[in-house]
Amino acid sequence: MTAIPFDNSFARLPDRFYARLAPEPVSAPSLIKMNHGLARRLGLDPATLETPEMVAALGGNHVPSGAEPLAQAYAGHQFGGWSPQLGDGRAILLGEVLAPDGARFDIQLKGSGQTPFSRRGDGRAPLGPVLREYIVSEAMAALGVPTTRSLAAVATGDRVYRETIEPGAVLTRVASSHVRVGTFQFFAARDDLEAVRLLADHVIARHYPEAAGEPDPILALLKGVIARQAALVARWMALGFIHGVMNTDNTTISGETIDYGPCAFMDGFDPMRVFSSIDHGGRYAYGNQPRIAQWNLARLAQSLLPLLSGDEDARLAAAQGAVDAFPDHFQAAWLAEMRAKLGIEGAEEGDAGLIEDLLSIMAEAEADFTLTFRGLADGSARDRFPDPRRFDKWAQAWRERGGRETDALTRVNPAYIPRNHLVEAAIASGLNGNFDPFEELLAVLSDPFTDRPEHAAYTQPPKPEERVYQTFCGT
Ligand code: AMP
Ligand code: MG
């Protein structure tokens, strides 16, 4: 039986889109985790994926039947600085599968060895960041956030040399595609308009089929990506999620979250919170995420500009108009998210102010983001404020607007998020060979909206000595 029935559309694009090569073998592949639920969603049999042969394949030791392994080319703006050539330096796309519902997914190995795009890197991934990406990406999926997923984690039996020596691992990442804003930039920067057009056709067929019927399909594509990214970032904001490395190569065309390097969920609310150790200027701080997303989308608009229809003035006006519409898309999506979090129906003039007022008193008290919103359901939000008078005043306005303590609120405001200290503890234990905390954390996070008293500890913010102040890319 074929373990993975591949159907590889990206590999049918011209040679300059990638480098064809196989993963580099590892010493002793062993399975850390197989995501049975995701396997089934993809139409794959988890038991077949767990055979020694497939575990070895997911470690990179042989190419599974039907795969056409390749490293994708892309460029990108990193912290605002232009890098004309990035590409998969430590990842290999094995190919794509069609799920039973017809949805197409990339199957990619991350940490699979050097490629022509590795520059000075070793192409490997340490175990810690692999566990981190597994936990946080799966938590995001359970929270309903569009995201890449984690199908498997395989230990390599090899060491990876970073600040410390860590065991190596390979993550099997699943995405509806890995095409990024930086993929378009790669070709646009080379004035390879034919490639930009082929790539646009590829992603329209894959992610925006409705754009094909529009008078200007490229403009429709641009508008589609802008709308999806606006909705995505609004969702992040509503969960207190900080991506941490919103470079254009980490901005997908599909609208999925990608790259779980230095990301973090906030505990105490600070609108300008930064966790990433390399984000010195706070470029990717929580509160900057919407305008950074817009900046990234302006780079996409630039790349697509020559392909828009009309003369130069018309093309510029169309692209500018699409990018300028981002704040309205974002604001609408954000208001919808936040109204749901407050359990208020319809739309009223003062809603944005009501939301901002709550966020402002939360910031002042550094109230726990998740517990405050969750606590609206049972009245315990008040306990988040050392001096509850301002909260009481706010709660009165909330009630006047129709806000009530109801169970409905527990279906939008999660109890369980991947808090940094929990993630770090699960990783630390995994590095010592005990994956029980990793498994338990995954199980808790797979159902984030249902209170389970036995898991109450997972709802709590860190004790002072458990606080995590910084996160690392871990590349
Ligand atoms: P990231 O910071 O994960 O978005 O990666 C940015 C770029 O660095 C991409 O081109 C990666 O493929 C590359 N890269 C990151 N880590 C490594 C590594 N260990 N070896 C080779 N390339 C890497
Ligand atoms: Mg990346």
C-alpha cells in the first residue's frame, strides 16, 4: 500500500522555482509523535505512517514512493531588510496530497539537511524548536486559527550544534501550500514576469479559484490575500498571539500562520509586548502586527504590479487601493472577533471604544489576557484587577451594551492556550527523554474551550520564577 498518495503540482512548475534534491539521511530515526487526527484528515492511515519504513522516510532516510522532493526558492524582507535569496535552507517538500474532501496539502520535512539555499546553516532542526512548533501549531489549529500543521516529529539520533548541543529532529509540516509573499518577491526582483505569472496561476488555482473569473484575476488574487491576512492577524490579536518574526518570507499566500520560531502567547497584557530575542526594535511587537502585515502585503502588491491590467497609472492605483483597504478589512475582522469575545451582538457605534477601554484597563493592570476574557463568562474577570473599580465601571458599560455572563463566551474565549512556561517545561522534559508532559500538553490544548477541572493548572499564568521573558528562533 502506498503510504502517501502524492500528487505534486509544485514540482510541475519550471526548474527555476526550486532545487530538486532528497533529504539528507540521519543516523537513527525514531518516532516521537504521530498526529493521528491530522493523518486521518489527510486521508492517510496512521498505522502505515508509523511503520519503521515510513518513520525512516519522515526522518529523511529514503524518499517515499511518489514523492518528488525539492527545496523551494524564495526571497524576503527580514526585519525590513531585503534578502534576494532565502529559500528552503532546512526543509524539503516531499510533495502534495489530496485529502478526501479534495483539499490539497503540502507534506514538507523541516530539519532535513542542507540544500542549495542553506547558506551557512546546517539544514538541521534541534529537538526543542521542533517540539515547540508541534505544540503551538497544533494548539493554533484547535483554536480555529488558519495555520500550518504538524503531522509527525521524528528524532534523528544526531546532534545539532547551537549555543548548546541538542538532539536533532525532523518535523513533518503540513500546509495548504508553502508559497509566501517572498516567493513572489524572488521572481519579481529578477524581473522574471513569466515566473510571477506562473506562480500567480498556481496559487489562484490552489487557493483563490474564484479570482480566475474576475476581470483582473491578479488584482483579485491580491485582494484575496489581503482579506485573508487581515482576518488572520485579527484572529491573532484576539488570542493575544505574537508571531514574532513577520518577515515577508513568513507571510503565506494561503493566509495560514507559518513559522513558529519566536512566537508566544501573552500572559499579562501589554499592547507592545515583544518576546523574540532578536527583535530589538520591537518591530514585531503585538500592537504592530496589523501594520506590519499591511507592509508585507504592500511588498506583494509591488511584486504583482507589472501583471495588473491597464496602463501604468491604472495598475498603480489598483495596487495602492488594494493595500490601502487593509486597515478597513482588519478593523472589520477585529471588531467581529472582539464583539464575539465580549458576547455582544450586532454592531453599534461605541463598540470599538468599549473594546479599547477594556484593553486599556487590562494593560494598566497587566491583567492576564486569556483569563480576563475567559472570566467574562463567570464573573471572575474582575479578580484580574488589583483595584477592580475601573473594571466594574467598564462592566457596567458592557452590560448596558448587552454583555452578559453566559456559556456562549466560553466557546470563543479559550481556557487553555500554549503558555510559554508550559511549552518550555514540556520541551525541557522532552530534552531529558521524557515526552509525557509534551503529550499531556498536546492533549489539553487539543480542546481549548472545555473546562476540565483536572487540568486547572494549565489555565494558570506562570509563577514569577516560571516566567518566560524571551523566545528564540532556535534555527
Ligand atoms: P526562518 O528564520 O526560519 O524564517 O528562516 C529564514 C531563512 O533561513 C530560510 O531561508 C531558512 O531556510 C534559513 N535557515 C534557517 N535555519 C537554517 C538552518 N539551520 N540551516 C540552513 N538554513 C536555515
Ligand atoms: Mg521562515
